[in-house]
Amino acid sequence: MDVFGIGPRIAAGGVLSFAATSMIGLKSERINYGFAPRIITTILGTALVIVGVYFWLDSVRLIATRFKSGVLITEGAYRFVRNPMYAAFIVFIVPGISLLLNNPWIILSSIVMLLVFKTGIHKEEQYLKQQFGAAYENYTSKVKQIIPFVW
């Protein structure tokens, strides 16, 4: 297993679905987030993007500095979710962009990325179980896989 894991597959699915859903959203102006004033969707979208960028940057920093050491990373963004790089886009950044652009179609990109993630994460998890054994099992019992803060 390399440092990238299944990231390239999720990225490919995300880019393709983001482009497709953005185009659909541009063509269908009548579907938008009409349930809330624009200022609310802007504030919420900005907050989601900020949290997502934090998750992504923190997890990249930790992976860059600790991956080769062979130590199980459980601090920083990894305290909240086992896959913060993926969660950053699936849970925070893409939905935040959807709110900022007032385009609900973009949420479909998160769904596509989540499906790709769920079908491909088994290899990464098997690798981590082999590498860290009981420590990883204990970690998985306490920390959610992809959607943080939902207990």
C-alpha cells in the first residue's frame, strides 16, 4: 500500500462527477437552495469549505511527516475520522461549494465519491489491520470511517 491509497480513484470519480453535475446545474436554473436566504447558504457553505480545508491540510501534513515512520496516526483530523482526506471533500468541501454556488446538483459528486470510497476502502483497511493489529481495531471502534461527528 502506498501513501496515496485509493485517493486517485476517488479524485477521478469526484472530478468527473463534479464537472457533470456542475454542467447540469448551470443548465437547470430553476433548481436551487430556495429553502434558505442566500446569506445563510453562503455562510454555511463557507464554514463547510473552511472545515474541509482544515481536515485536508491537517491530514496531508500528518501523512507527509508520519507515513514512513510506520506509526498509526490518531491525532489531528484523525481524531475525528479515520479518513480525513476523503471526508474533507465528501462531507465538507463539495457540499460547501454546492451551497456557495447555489447548485444542489453538485451534492451528487459527494455521493459518487462516497460510493467509490465505500467500494475501494477495504484494501486500505486490510493493510492497516495487518500493520497495526489490535491498535487499529481499537481505533476503528472509537473513530468513524468517513462521516465525523455522527455517533
